[in-house]
Amino acid sequence: MSGLLAEGEWRPVSVEREHGKSPFFLTCDHASNHIPISLDALGLDSSNLQRHIAWDIGAAGLSRRLADQLDATLVMQNYSRLVIDCNRPRDSEQLIPAKSERTVIPGNQNLSELEREQRFSEIFFPYHEMIAGLLDRREDKQPTIFVAVHSFTPVYLGEARPWHVGILFNDDRRIGDQMLKLLRDDSDLCVGENEPYRLDNNDYGIPLHGEGRGIPHVLIEVRQDLIASEVGQDEWASRLARTLKKSLQAV
């Protein structure tokens, strides 16, 4: 069987501001809804590929603007989470989802081990290898705070989500607690602590690169309707940049 990615297709990972001076190091696991040509859109129509099931809407634009304002290195994954979810451990059923929300993913049904391995070796592994390599190179040169940027839907399976932003962390609260306090100073914001998700053993990026290295870390979730436009991305990048810089003083 030939490889998953054809010659001339997007690389699985992109890096911006590789030599950024900021201690903040950003990742965007679900930056793109792109599907390799060989997978024929996974059997989905274009409308489904515009939904949250395929990517974190607005997260890439927000991440780029945040990286610019902080002068922070940013690593982004360039293929849809429906191909392989780079924030899921290898043994997770959601790594290559057969169904997402209520939508069956035809191209993910009854995959062979070879097909699964191709997605892992050509997309998942290069992404995390790039992150690990860049973090290794920084280790003795500059302090690092690992920040994962995501977005979430205003409504999930019929249930409205009131939060404008969620700050997620596990045992290491150094950055998360400060961000919560600062964001909640704005009475117009509904700020979730470990909402609308919780960090657990079904996550991969923070456990591996943050907890695994013992470096301060946080996962930021912004509601998608707030960052679907460039105006919203600018606004939230400025807000989060200010908040992260102020939170840094606590670390």
C-alpha cells in the first residue's frame, strides 16, 4: 500500500516563530480540517468538514495572533482530527473516531492496522516529535510554559454552554489559577474552571509535554462563536496575551 500523504501535500506540522523569545510555547492540536487526498474526504460532504467535529474553529487564527503578541513559538497540526486526533493517546477509541458526536465517519470504519499505522507515523508522530524536539532545544536556554490552544462549540448535543472561555489544568495550578482570577475580574465574562472539558487520561498533549516534563502548563478553550472572525481572534488574542503575561509573575 502506498503512503498516506502524496507528494506536494501539506506537511503534517508547521512551526511559527521558532526562535521566539517568550517563555510561552504554544500548540494548536486541531488547527486544520484538511484531509489527505488519498482518504477522499473520509466519505463526508464539505458541510461536515466545516463543523467542530473536523477541527477547532478559530483556534488557528487565535493561536497565530497570540504567538505574534507574545513572540512565542507556535506548533500547529495541519490535518483534521478526524484523520487522527493528536490530543488522544494511542490506545484511545477517539484517536481515529468511527463516530464523532452523532456523525458516522465512513472513511474510519474497519481500518486495517496498516492504515491506522500510516496515520500515526505520517501525521501524529511527526507533530509530537517536532514539539518534543523544540522543547528539548529550549531546555537549557530559556524557561518554558506550555500552552495548548483549543476552541469549543456554543452548543453540544443540544446543550448550551454558557462559558466564554475555559481554563483547564490538572495538579499543576500555577498558571491556571492566576488566569482564572484575572479573567474573572471581567464581570462580563463567564469563565470555566476545567469546563467544558476536564484534563484526564484521554488527553495527550498536556500530559506528555507539560506534566511529563514538569513544566508549568495550561490548556485554553475559547468558545468558537467568539473567535470565528478575525475581529474576534484579535480581541481574544489581546485578552489572553495580557492575561498570560500577568500570570507569568506568579511563576
